Amino acid sequence: MAFVSVTRLRIRSLRYIPLFMIYTLKTALQAKRAPGNLGVRLRKTKGLTFWTLTSWHDQQVMSAYRATNPHRNVMPKLKLWCDEASVVNWSQETSVLPNWDYAVTQMLKSGRLSTVDNPSNVQASGQINVT
């Protein structure tokens, strides 16, 4: 059994990219080294849009990761940096990371929006963008 977490973040300005990239690398390394982590994938899609895909032994170990630095420190910054943000989580039988197509399907099916200070028109309308 595995707990999978997917995030989609669209950065609203190039000026936030340097710090975002530093934190992305730090938190990805943190996740890879975290107890209970089963896998980490990152990808960039259209424009300034970035995705994370992680798999964990269970939800508790993922929550422990989220509550420690550097991940804990960057989460409040994302509200300012992003104009679109969404997340989806699910449990699955296998510990193998799903492919990106499946992750996108899950985001559309069961994803939820995260709060951002300056939402895009799509985010403000309550829709999840996956492009």
C-alpha cells in the first residue's frame, strides 16, 4: 500500500523562479531522504507550471515530511508566488509511482485547489487547470 501526493503549481512571475527553484531542489532532496518515501518525480509543463509526484509508505510519514523544513518554510511563500495551485492525494496498492498521465487524471477527478493570494481567472472560478 502507498500514499501518493501530486501538486501542480503555476508561478505567477519570473521574479519568483530563482527562489522557487532553490526550494524545489531542497524539498525534493528532503523528500528523497525522508523516512517512508517511496519515490519523487518533478516536471515542468507549459509556461511557469511545475508538478511534483511523490509516493509514501502512508499518509502519516508524508505529513511528517510536510511539517519539517525546508518544506514547512516554503509552503506559506507559495501563496504569494503562485496564481494557481492544486493538490490531489490517493492510496494505491502498489508502491510504484504512477505515470504523469494518471496523475493528471487524478488531479482532474479528485484534486482540490490550494489558497493563493493572487489567483488566475481559472483558479478564481474554482476550476483546476492541468495545462
